[in-house]
Amino acid sequence: MLMHIGVFLMAVSFAIFAILLSKLLRQISSTIGSAGKSFDQMESKLDATVNSLENTIEKTEITLIDMETKLNAIDSVFVSAGKVGDSARLATDELEELTSDYANQKELPGAMPFIRIIQSAEFVSGLFGSWKDGKRRYTRRNEGFK
């Protein structure tokens, strides 16, 4: 009889063990399913992010090409301004040579407005010269991007 009770107790304990094991496996299965859904959602969000980044990169490339085109178009403006600056510098140099004596002579009071005009022209020439130097530096700096 003790043997029957022992077998009965072993059967009951095996049944309890089987029930607990099945509950544990069921919880593990639902956890894995929930993790799988989370991974799927994360993957879809990551795909959307990658697509957005690809679109951003494409638009950035288009913008950079547009900027390069516009900068190349502006180059002619700088070349023209440089030529105007060269012309102004030549004219100023010639006027300076012609009128250098007038600035030192005090007995010509009517020449002062002309001297001021010449000095202003010299200032403008210096301004164009610095603009041209800036263009040269800009061109050298951007040659590395081509």
C-alpha cells in the first residue's frame, strides 16, 4: 500500500511539474512573440529612418550641385569686378602721377576738390584691389572641392 501511495504522490507531483512547466513555456512563448513584434516595429521604424536619411542625402546633393552651379555663375561677376578694379587702379595711378604735384602745393586753393576726388578714387581702387584679393583666396580655397 505504501508503494501505491508513493506512486500516486509521484504521479501528482509529475502532473504539477508538467502544469508549471507548460505555464512557464507558455509565458516564454508569449514573451518571445511580444519581443518579435517589438523587433518588427523597430525594424519598420529603422527602415523609415533609413529612407528619410537617404532622401535627405539626395536633397543635400541636389542643393550642393545647385550651389556649385550658382557659385560658378557668380565667378564671372568677380572677374568683371576684378577688371573694373584693375581699370580703376590704372586710372588712379595715372591721375596720381599727373596730380602728385598739386597735393604738395598750397598756393592752388581751387585744386583741393579735385585732390579729394583723386583721393577718393585711390580709396575705391584699394577697395577693388582687396575685393580682387578676396576673390583669389575664395577661388584657391574652393579649388579643392572640384
